[in-house]
Amino acid sequence: ERDVKCHNMVAAELTMKICDKIAAREPFAVYILLPMWMEGIPDAAATQGLLYWQRVTIEAMYQKVHEALQSRMANSPDHGLKVSDYLNFYCLGTRETSEGSQATGVPTTEDEKLLAKTRRHQIYIHSKMMIVDDEVCLIGTANINQRSLDGCRDSEIMMTSWQPDHLASEKSIAHGDIHAYRLHIWA
């Protein structure tokens, strides 16, 4: 339908990892946070292109995970598994009350009127982090998009932590500082 210009495989790698864990009957979850509203002019071709590829990527990930779950449930006593047991997309937002509103003046544009009615506001997250199996932690500035991961366009920085002495084994999950960090930030 459209030529794909993205060469990074982050979404595909995450999806393959999920499918491998499903087949191995191991617990695993991926949580992806997306902005509530895309930056840019909503009707602009560039914004619509980003929204299109975001939707297509989410649908492809969902479909592959669904197929892996169907295969597992067809060949085992496991039933009732859902894609959301493994893959979740969220946008963070807050809702203000009219008493707690910081709005000034009377809304004039359609966007301002809608915002005044719904009182929903995006929680903007700029930091990026990935924790994999409590064994590897990546924290940096790169977005999971072609512009950030291209290597020739945006300047990005990344910190990776790996503790080879605290990896998961057949008898135990990883119990190093990365595991403790994940527990702390999700508390």
C-alpha cells in the first residue's frame, strides 16, 4: 500500500520476543506508552502519515501475538489467554475538574471548546526506558521511531545496564539492581 521507509526493527523484535515467551509458556509483558495527541497539525499530511504507520504497527503486533496465543491454546490446556496479557498500549492523561481548572478566558476555537468540555490533558513523557526480563535496563533519549534510530539524523544518548552476575536461571528470576529498580518505579 505504501513504501516502508523505516529500517529499525524494534516493534518486530518486541513482537517476536512476546511470541517466543507465549510458545515457551513463560510470563512476559510489554507496556508501550504513546502520546495522547500526536505533535503537529492534526490534518497535516505528515501527522496523518505518522498516525497511519502507528496504527499499522500496532495492528501488526496485535495480530502476531493473537496468532501465537491461538496456536498455544489450540495445542495445550491453556484457554482464555488474551493479547493484553502480553502486549499493552497506553497513553497517560489526567482530568481536571472545573473547580481545579487553570484555564483562563473563554474558549474560542473548537479545540479549546473540546478541551474545556472534556478537561483531559496529556501527561507528557519525554524520558525513554526499557527493562527486559529484569536483566537489562536501557534509559535514554531515543524515541522508537525511524528519525531517532536512524543514526544519521537526531543526536541521541543511551545508558544501558546489564548485570551478568544476576541473571535469571531455571530456578530463580533475576534479583539484581535492575529487578529492584523495576519494582521501585512500578510501586
